[in-house]
Amino acid sequence: MAILIGTLVLARRFGSSSFFHGFLVAVGVFLSLDIVVVHWIFRLHRVTAGPEANVIEPILVAFGVGFVIYGLRRERRSSVTPRRRERGRTGCRGRPAPRPRRTPAAGTRRKDATMTTNGPVQRLSTPRRIDRRAALGRLLALTLLVPPAVGVLTGCGHRDQPGMGDGGMPGWMMSGYQMMDAQMMADMPAIHDLLVRHDTIRRQVDDIEGGIRARTTSDPSIAQLIQTHVQQMKARIETGTPIRQMDPLFREIFEHHGAITMTVSQIPGGVEVTETSSNPQVALLIRQHAHHAVSEFVARGTDRAMRPTPLPAGYRD
């Protein structure tokens, strides 16, 4: 925010009024598009990791819209004033008013007649002034290209960093070269929000014959996310649609998805999940997933999700 204010002050002080108005519009468009598209629609990241982002981001969008409206209105007013002044200099038919004829002062010599035989003097050609509206439109068009360009460059430039996985997916997905399909795009928002708000989630896991029974609850605002995420993962298990394929435990679970029985019951504040298998080896995978994957995600959030989960002791495929 301090950088934004400082940049606006510099643009106002050292730039022309048209430049400042165009800069305001550019900043406003960028703020609005970035937050609405990247933060709210695709939910790739937030301004902060806490709930205060729900307050800060609408304020920034409001500032962005205000910058756009103010910049366009001020530029329109400043462009109307010169036209009115120019209109006042013209005659009644729109032609320039005739200049008063100057008479030479007494005693001055007349110019040599040979000076007038060369015809009228040609004016030097000068570049046409750029219209303010055209300049503002070009700057606005350039600004519209900035968010997608920044997103592409960021995805390419951060491919090897811890926060991003191959294919531009976040590192906590651990999906390797798995394509970002429609189902993945639908599942990512709930996973991301649950990892960010992991400290508000309560979880209890009990071992039962052939697997586990887990109760996961939270505040009402998070409970719906939990229920949505569990149903999405249940559908993946039933259809064998894998996720986190760079994680050895998840890879083995989806290799044996047909041997897993999963039931989900909604309870106040969240869900109760029973997951079992008649195969003792798959039961080991189920317990490892419940205790050392999901429960650790709840305890430590994104940092834990970016690390793989080892296979359970005694497991052999």
C-alpha cells in the first residue's frame, strides 16, 4: 500500500495531468481485475492468509473502481476545456476570425519586392499531437494485458520454487505433470481454504476393524468447506480419479481404490467418515492416510501439504 501511494504521488508531481489520470485508471483496473479474477474466481491466492482478507480485498476493489471513475471523469473535464477555448477563437461559421491588419509605422522602409517573388513560405511539418483520449485508451488497453501476462510469467518463472508444482499447479497439490482439468479446478478452492484455515479445524480419528472412523468439525463457515471437500474426495475414490500423484501414499491408495469402502455422514459442524477395506494391506494405507496425512494437514496446513507422506510400516504391494 505504501508503494502504491508513493507511486501515485510521483505520477502526480512529475507527470502531466493526462498521464496521472491514465495512471489512476490503470491502477484501478489492475486492482479490480486481479482481486476479482485471481483471488475470488480462481482462488489461487489471497492478500493475506487469515480471515482479514475478506475485509481487505473488497476495500481494494472499491478503491480500484473509484480510481477508474475518478481518472476518466477528470480526463474528460480537462479535455473539454481546451475545446471550448478553441471554439471561442473562431468566427460565427467556425472559421478563424481575421487578424487585424498591421500598418507599418511611419518612417519604416518597405520590404524589398524581390522578397515576395518566391511565393508563400511553407510551414515545417510537425508531428500531430496525440489526442488525450487516444493516449488514455492505449494505456487502458495495455493495463488489461498486464494481469494475464504477469500470471503467465509468474507461472513460468516460479516453476521450480517450493510454492509451485509442475504445470503451474501449487506445490501443495503434489500433482507432478497431472493436467489441470475441470475437476482439479473445482477441487482446488476448498483444499486451499482448508489448508489456510487449518487452525480452526478439529479432528478425531479412531481405528476400527479394517480401517478408521474420523470426525472432522469446525465453525459453521468452515463446516461447509469440509463437507464439500470430503464429498469431492469420496467421488475421486469411487471413480479412481487420482490426486497428489507425487505423494507415494496417495498414489498407492488410488492404485487400490476399488478395495476401499467409504461412507460419509454429515454431523453438526462437519462430517463423520468411515473408511474400511477387507484387504489388510489396503487397511494399512487407510490408517496411514488418516493419521499421517489428513490429521497432519489439519495440524500444520500448507507447509505439511507440500511434503510427501511415507508408506506405512509393514506395507508391501
